[in-house]
Amino acid sequence: MAVAEELEVDHEVILYIKEPPGKEDLEKIVAGLEDPVEDLVRKDSKFKKLELNPDDFVDNPEAVVEILVKHKQLLQRPVLVRGKKAMIGRPKARIYEFLSKD
């Protein structure tokens, strides 16, 4: 958000816990994602607690959407969407390039 403000780019912040993206939104994000689709799923303690296998999500957009619909906390963030393209905003330096594109 601070990067968008610094670059004076209009932006909308979606609080994913209060307003989680639905299946259709996730499918659009996955379709435009510039990163490997499996990177959209956080591999944190909740992921481990659910006994998920990271290999199940590699090159598998349907599995990524399915798990994120069920467990919104596993959504990697921030996710930036611009037009039909999307990216994971990590590391932060990538955000500048993404938001600066025409």
C-alpha cells in the first residue's frame, strides 16, 4: 500500500479475512499470476497443521483455488492485481516494477 501511495497509483486494499476473494476472483488471480501458482499458498504452520503436501499445488491452479476457498488464511500476501495481471508482492522491491508498468 505504501508503495502504491509513493508511486501515486490508484489502489484498493482488500482485507482478505473480512472480505475473502471468492472462487471466481481466485480463478482470475491465478489466471493472471506472473509467479508460480503454488507460491500463492502460504506454507506456514496452518499449512503444516492441515497436513498438506506442497507438491500437490505445483502447477495445479485448481488445487490452489480449492484450498484458498476453504482456508483463506493460506493466501500469500500481498497479492497485487493490475488489469488482467497479478503478482505476489514479495519481495517488496518487485512491487515498484509491477506498479510502474504501463
